[in-house]
Amino acid sequence: MLNGRNLNECTRNLGLSHYRLQMMKQSEINTVDPFHMMRAFLPNLKLEISTAGLPRSIK
């Protein structure tokens, strides 16, 4: 079942895979999700600009 490897080798590999999956998910959250949010809010932003104009300052 372990194909000649001991249990420590298998659990170490699982930890690496879990760490790699965590890093990939965190990277997706930090890079891809903001882009999706921007695309989702874009129609609202365009509507706001068309009705109220561009803001002069943000306080």
C-alpha cells in the first residue's frame, strides 16, 4: 500500500501538498478575486459616474 515508503515519507508529502494548495488558494484570493470584484462593481460605478459625474475629491 505504501509502495516501499515508510509512513513518515507519506505524511511529509501530504504536508507539502497541503501547503502548496494553501499557497495557491491564497494567491488566487489576492490576485484573481479583486479582479472579479472590480468586474462585478463596474456597472454600478459606470451608473454612478453617468448620474452624478466624477467625484472632485474624496474625504
